[in-house]
Amino acid sequence: MMRFILPFVLFVILSVFLYRGLGRDTAEIPSPLVGKAAPAFVLPLLHEPAKQFASKEMLGKVWLLNVWASWCSSCKDEHPLLMNFSQQHIVPVVGMDYKDKPVDGNETLKAAGDPYNLVVSDIDGSVGFNFGVYGVPETYVIDKQGIIRYKLIGPVTPQNLQKTILPMVARLQAQ
């Protein structure tokens, strides 16, 4: 009888860990970059490739970095929400067109509207890689000192915007 107890106890322990792991929200994957300086970058503007944007230009401002692509269906799902949000002028929103052809990114924004204060083009995905992008869309809240304070994997929704992003932005802007 004793020889069955140990395997049973191990089975129960493993089952608990499996249950807890499966119950986690995949959009809440912890990022090792949260609490650390956002990777510095200089990228061409999507609409004017001859001009460049350097992330250091945002120092002193709380801002959002939204990583998206024309080929991303979830990006299309969050787009109307970003359009409404950008009209409120709460915080600058920088778009990063990720691993995309600039012509496709431009056509997408021309057709659906452009919610961004500016859009950069990360054609080879190297800046996205430095940010630890798992896939698109992803959104980062970056504080006045250039520290990543939050990373959202997946589309921005009314719930995560109201419950997490907006309160965090307000708190960071007040600091």
C-alpha cells in the first residue's frame, strides 16, 4: 500500500502545477524588461523613410509603443480602439510597423486611419527583438525616464486599457 502513496502524492502535486499553469493569462507573460530601460533605437519613419526617429526623443514623456503589422489580424481587431484612444490625446502613441513592407504598412494606415503620433518601420525586426517581441500586437508603457513599466502581449482591449494602461499612465504622468 505504501508504494502507491508516493506516486499518488507526486501525481497530485504535478496536477496542481499543471492546473495553475493552464489557468494563467497568456497576455500576462512576465517580461524581463519591465522595470528596465527600454532598448534605445533609431528607425526610419514609415511615412517619410528619409527621416528617422530616435527613442531618446521621448525622454521626459510617458508614452506607449504599439508594435503592429499589416499582416496581423489581431492588430486589425485593436485598431478601432487605438483610433478612439488617440483622439483623446492622453499620451503619445508611437507605432512600430514590425517585419512589414513599408508600402503595406502605409496602405493599411491609409485605409483604416492612423492612430499614431508617429510610426517607425522595423523592417528586419531587430528592434522588436531587442524589446523581446513574441508576436504582434504588443504594447509597452514607457515612463519619463525611458523605463518599461508594462508590457501587453496581444491586442489592447477596452478592459486592459481601462483597468491597467490608463491608470498606470495617469500615475506615471503625475510623477
